[in-house]
Amino acid sequence: MEDDTFGTGELAERPGYTGRHGQGGGPSAEPDVLLDVPQLRVDEIILDVEDLSAHVSVEANVLNLLRLSVGADVQLGGVHLEIRGVEAQALLKVRLDKIAEIINRVLTTIDRNPEIVDQIVPPLGAVTSELERTAGRSVDEVSGAVGSTASDLDRSVADAMTGEPGVSDGMAGEPGVSDAMAGEPGVSDAMAGEQVVAEAPQHAAEPAGSNEGTPRGFLRRLKQERNTEELSP
Amino acid sequence: MSSASEGPHENAPDIEFVATVKAEHLRFRQVPRTDIRFSGTPSYESSTVSRRRNLPDRVAADVDYYDVRVDYRLINRLRDSGAPPQPPHPHL
């Protein structure tokens, strides 16, 4: 290797350059992150690469007071090459001194001006309040919907027990309820339709024993059995 | 040698990549597509420098290059204004 590389030659003479030999001095002479490939030798490389990318970045946030980031993206959309007798060196350095210094200044400023924090808290409080309002509203909506459905169910069950024909009509007339309960609108609608058809003759004539399978029929049967027991010796 | 924006060098860069590649023989079967992007918040100073020997700035496909050497350097640094942070807006 010759000595006039960027690391030891031209670049080393640039102000601020802190190469592997430590030129530049000061607290930034040593990087916080170092990736060093000091010497790589390969006889032959046949490289066939598509969409190769490399990303290096440093990010630092202090509440919503400070947002720092610095980075570099390198993309190789396509590289197809043949190379022989290769010698390579690579060095990646990341320094955090400046970012640490900026953060330190921010913290010092906060320390000397604590009212800054007071100006940060209200937005957080507003966010919390909004979350609470949203959560409360959602709970109210859900409980309201559940309460409405429950009252409908109570009314339906009560009607069913008393034999009122509006039971199935009520269920059929609120497809949202039956759909939600059944999960298959077609099925619940078909059941409601069947019940309506079955109920129609009850209004017309109500023949004895015509609704043995219904709650009304069950109540009537109980009453008859009770009368029979009372009459029997 | 090609150079992007050159910033002041009063500080060491926050990110620095230096590479040197030498080869006895180099042949591109296809002209490479490359892209370099820098980012920084609130502001940054970036620089890329490359020095080539026996290799043009724009290479050609299916051309043999001999005794090639490329020195490359990439840096990016935060631009430090030195000003203290401003208090956030109450409504932000």
C-alpha cells in the first residue's frame, strides 16, 4: 500500500481530519463507533449486485425540545464487475461528541430555565385528556349499544313468555340486532320470516293446542295439567 | 476528483467513511448506478471526495482498466449554530 491514501496523505492534512493515526487531536480524535477493515486482499472478484444499500445515521431526541439526526445513505442500484488483484482498506467512524455537547447544552438550559419544562407539560396533559375523553366516549358508546340490545332482548323474552306476537316481528324488524347476534344476516332473517308465518294463524283462530311448542302453549298445558290435578280425586 | 458541497472543517465530522481500493485489472460489465444521500436535522454539512487513478469519472461498460486506484472519503456533520434551544410553542 502506498502512503498517499486519504487516510494518511491528503485527507490527513485537511483541518479536522482525525484519521487512524490520530491527527487532529482533541476529544474527537477517537471515534465512538469504529469499523475498520485495515487490509483486504483478494485475487479475483466477480461482483453481481442489485439494489445494495448502506445506511448510517445518528439520532438523538430530548422530549420535544431537541431533535438531532445526521446520516448518510449509499445505494448501488446495480453493479456488475470483474476485478483482479484487489487491495482495499475501509474505515467508518461515528463520533458522538458534538451530539453529546448539544444535549448537554439543552439540559443545562433546562436546568437554568425550568419553566421550559412547564411549557412541555401542557401538551402532554392535553394529549392525556384527549385520550381520556376518547376512551370515555368509546366506553359510553359501547355500553349504550349493549344496554339498548339488552333492553331489546329483555322485551323480546318477556313478549315471548307472554305469547305476544310482536316477539318475532321485533326481532325481524331490527335486522341490526339479529344480524349482530347471528353473524349471518341471511340466517337470522330467514328464521324471523318463519316465525312470522307461524304466528299468523294464532291471530286468526288460535285453535286449542295449535301452539304446543310455543311459550303460550307451554303455559296453557301447565294450566290444564294443574286443573286436571285439582279435579282428580 | 469530484467534490460535493464542502463545508467548514472546524470540527471533526460526526460520520466519516474512508476507503481505498486498488486493482490490477477492472472491468465493468454494466455501468453501475449509484446514489448517495445525506440527511441531518436541523442542518448539516456533507462532503464526498474521490480521487481516481486510471479510471475516469464516468466508467464505461466492457472496457478494461488497469492499475486502478480509487480513494474515497465521505463525511457528514451537524451544523451547530451554538444557540441555546428555543422553548417549544405551547400549542405544539
